[in-house]
Amino acid sequence: MGLMEAIAAIKAFLDQGGPILIGIAALTFVMWTLAFERVWYFKGGLKGDVQAALDAWEARAERKSWNAHQIRYALISRVEEKVNTNMDMIATMVSLCPLLGLLGTVTGMIEVFNVLSVTGGGDAKEMAGGVSKATIPTMAGMVAALSGLFANTYLTRIANRENQLLADHLTMDH
């Protein structure tokens, strides 16, 4: 019974916010899926990639030549590419959330102006529905962007730290 009530409440909220709210929800879902994928990678797959780069570097007999510098740079770049996968996509989605909220605001206000033009301003209930469709997507877009901003900042800090740690471990002491 509780699940059916939750689904009904979500449906009512989506109806109040209009069709743009579904887009914001989908965008937020994808954004958080990518963020959780990055956390999963940082907790698991990153160690193997770093170890492979360290092993390749330690297997070199000399590390002072121009060629050694280029190989070191290539090893670091390959790991950085894997570390930074989807980071730009997450940042882009964070930026898109408030824009979709703004689109919801505009579509809701268009509905308010349509009611005003048809009824001459006499139907307050219809106008309130348009105002609701204008404010709910704005709120949802801002909440999604704020949550994504925190996740993106956290992931960016981890990515920068891991990239720097790898560069520090690939010493040129031979």
C-alpha cells in the first residue's frame, strides 16, 4: 500500500510541475548515475590502472632521457584520461539543470498568460496552476544543480589528487 501511495504522490508532483519536470528528473538520474560510476571507479578500477602505470615505469632501466620523459608523460596521460572520464559530462549536466528549470518557468508563465487572455483574468484557479507549473520546475532544477555541484566538486578533488599522486610516484631517479 505504501508503494502505491508514493507512486501516486510522485505522479501528482510531476503533474503539478509539468512535462519539463520529467526532463529534469531524467537529467538528474543520468547525472547521479555518472557520479556513482566515478565513485565506483575511484574505489576499485583506479588502483589497477595506477599499478599498471607504475609497473610499466618501474620496468624501465633508465629514466633520464627525453624518451623516458615522454613515456612518463604518456603513462600519466593515459591514467588521467581514465580518471577524468565523464567528469565534463557531469559538469555539463549540473549546468543544464537550472536551465531546464528556467524553461519550466517560461512554459508555466505562458500557461498563465494564456489563461489571462482567454478568461480576462477571472479564473484564479487556472492561473494558480500555471504559476505552480512555473515555480516547481525552477525549484527542482536548482535542487538538482546544487546536489550535482557538490558531487562534481567532490569528484573533481579526488580526480586531481589521484592524478597528482600518480605523477609524484613516477619518479625519475635512475
